[in-house]
Amino acid sequence: MSPDKLRYQANQIATFFASQPEAEQIEGVADHINKFWDPRMRMQLFEISDQSTEGFQPMVLAALEKVKRPVGVGSAG
């Protein structure tokens, strides 16, 4: 998936959760990504955000601390 599309999708999740109570917003974004994004998408999310946080909503960046970072995804074995 292109970095722009992945950024867009993450920001769309944050936009949805912005309507929730403030205490639930970050947890909601992280929970959604953990439940519905496969490990390859989560790995790409971290690869992109590790290089630059530009283009991500602040709520997405805060949620990354609670998103499970995949280990060894895509490695040949």
C-alpha cells in the first residue's frame, strides 16, 4: 500500500474517533488498528512514522504508543 494511502486510512480512523469522549479517542484508534490491520500494514505504518510523522494527525501519533509493533513480518525463512 502506498504511504499516502496508509496515512489517509490512519487519519480517517482518527477522524472517526474524534467524535468519541476524549478519554477514549487514542485507545480507540490503537484498538482499531490492532484489531483490523494485518501485521504487514502495522509494520508499514511504523516504517513510515519512524521516518517522518508529517501528514499524520496528532491522535494517530499518540495511538502509535499503544499499537502492537509486528516483529519479523515479511522476512524470508
